[in-house]
Amino acid sequence: MATDPSLVLIVDDEPLNVDLLEQELEAAGYRTLAASGGEAALAQAAAAAPDLILLDVTMPGIDGYETCRRLKADDATRSIPVIFLTALRERFEKVHAFELGAVDYVTKPFDLRELVARVK
């Protein structure tokens, strides 16, 4: 019996980024789901239980850091790996992401092949 491809939740307030990531990940064999902000991401993560979350840091409403903190505080979503996607390059930002429970941190603009490799 074949298993379903992994589901990746893409969280970014920039529709072009979401479209690009959806195209690349689907071409690599993943299923995708998108959220345009932190609140929507929390709801979708709880409902869909994705295998991985790609999470932008800078978004209106609750930012990616707070979204990650809430994901990791909830028993239903705690174990979902989070990779941050951001243009922020400061060491503090990266350290903060890992302290919140992220498994990786990719800076924008990112190389699509590298990002897909990290998702794998």
C-alpha cells in the first residue's frame, strides 16, 4: 500500500512566495497547504497535521516567532517540524528561531534546490 506524499504547510503573507514554494514542492512530490498569517497557520496546523511547516518570520498580526511558540506549546502541533523562512540574517534571529523549536532556518532569497533538499 502506497503512502500519501508528505504535507507541507507554507506560511507566508506574500502570495508570490507561496505560489513559488507550492510549485517547487509539488514538483518534488509533496502536497502543500498555505496560510497567509500566523492565526491561519495555527488553525490549519491543528486541523491538517502537516508533516512540516515552512514559516515566514515577518508577517502582519502574530509573527512567525510567536506562531512557532504557540505551535510548540500545543500538544497537537508540538511535534511538527518548523523551518523558518526569512530575509533577517542576524545571528540573534537565527538563535531565537532555534530556541523556539525550529529545526532549520533559511534566509531569503533562497535557492529553491537547497530549500527542497532541506525539506527532504
